Amino acid sequence: MPLINQGNLVGILYLENNLTHGAFRDNHLEILKLLCAQAAISLDNAKLYHDLKESRAREEAEREMNEMKSRFLSIASHEFRTPLTTILGTSDLIKHYGQNWPQEKKVIYLDRINDNVQNMVTLLDEILFLSKGEAGKTEIRLELVDLIEFCQELVDSAQLGAKSGQTIAVSLPDKPVNVSLDRKLLQHVLVNLLSNAVKYSFPDSVVRFELTLNEVDITFRIQDKGIGIPKDDLAQLFESFHRAKNVGKLPGSGLGLSIVKQSVNLLGGKITVESQENVGTTFTVVIPVPETN
């Protein structure tokens, strides 16, 4: 029997009884017709509800995308404006007065231009990395990594950007640790967490970096003594362009922790955070040891 609503066929009701002759009498058929009419209405309503849910989901996704684009344009315009202003101002000074400067002064100003260009390149790289991840196009490239040497190099580099009196205390295993993983992804994780620890901790404080491992997991722990993260910001901490409300004028794009989270996920690991305002923050990253190791 056809299921028809408003002149449209929405389905078919099929019943069969091959055991009893004349099982479906006229009164039964009338009842079935009524049931078919109700079923047709119900199916149409279910389809309308499904379409409405899909439409709302699309609208919500579009709204979130527009919000993200707006945040990106706002932050990118600010992040690019500062280095571009510095580059233009510095190049203008060199153009008008550079011929009278000693070589040492020229080098200082040219280095300033180079640093600001690198900052913009870094921001673009971050956006590209996140875009590839969201599109599922990030390639995993496994290679054998000496974690002791790798971590020490990253810590030494982070120490160069430390504030006055800041130190990074390192705790590494005594034995060599060689594992097969994606070096770049791990670098994204540790560089961002170390630079944040240095940036948001107090002068004369100690940032602690610890690497431990067992047969199944590698654990990285980075702890700082600094401004901490407000409780209200923890839930959104790893969202793109989100910055905690207590960062003030400290520079940042709000992309670093999004990159950390995405990289940890691609490494098959997990990340947790413990923080208290004006006390400090501890990030713990746990990555499974690949079976090939």
C-alpha cells in the first residue's frame, strides 16, 4: 500500500500472509489505509526534522567558521601591522640616513627587519599547519630521534629567549632514548610549550622541563611559575585564536596551543594542563611509544 502525503509518495507498506486465505478483509484494508496516512505524515515529519537539524548544523558550522575568520582577520591584522610598521620605519631610516651610519649600526637595523619578517613567516606557517590539519592533509613522517639530544637542543634554544634571571631546569633520563616518531610534530609541541613557559613566567623564576618514559609511554612535563591560566579560560585553551584574559599586552597570536593540541593528536598522544593564577602552569604530554621501537 502506498504511503502518500500531500500527493507525494513517501514510502510503501508491504504486508503478506500466505498462510491464511483472505486474511486482509475490507475493514482491515480501511484501517491499514488510515495507518498508511498517519505513517506518511510521520515519515514526512521525520524528514523535515532531519532536514531542520542538518540545516541548523550547517548554520552553526558556518557561524563558527565566520567567527573564526573574524578572529583571524582581527588578530592577523594586528600581528602583521606591528612588524610591517617596524619594517617600513626601519627601511625608511636606512634609506635616508644609512649612508652615514657605521656598518655595525646598519647590521642592527637590518637584523630588526629580518626578525620581523621571520615573525610574519612564522604566523603564516602556523595558519598553514592548522589549515592542513583541519583538512586532514598533514603527512606523518617517522624518523629515528635521539630524544635526549633533541630535547636538550630545544631547551638551550628556549633559554636564549628567557627573561633576566630565568633558568630552565632539565631532567632527562640517564640512558639514551631513541624512538621513531615525527620530529616536526614533536618540535611543534615542545617549542610552543617551552616558549609559553618562558613568556608567561615571572623573572628570576625556574621553568622545569622533564622527560620520562616507560615501555609504553613517553611523558613530557613543562612547569612554570608565572601568571597562570584563569579557570574560565581552561575549557577554550586549545581553540584557535583564543587567548586567556590575563595575558595583557604580552604578544601572541592565540595559535600556539592549537598547534600543540593538533600535533599531540597526530602523534596519538594526549595533553593535560594544571594551572593556578599567579602561581603557575604545568602541561603534561603523554605520547605512546611506537611499536617499531
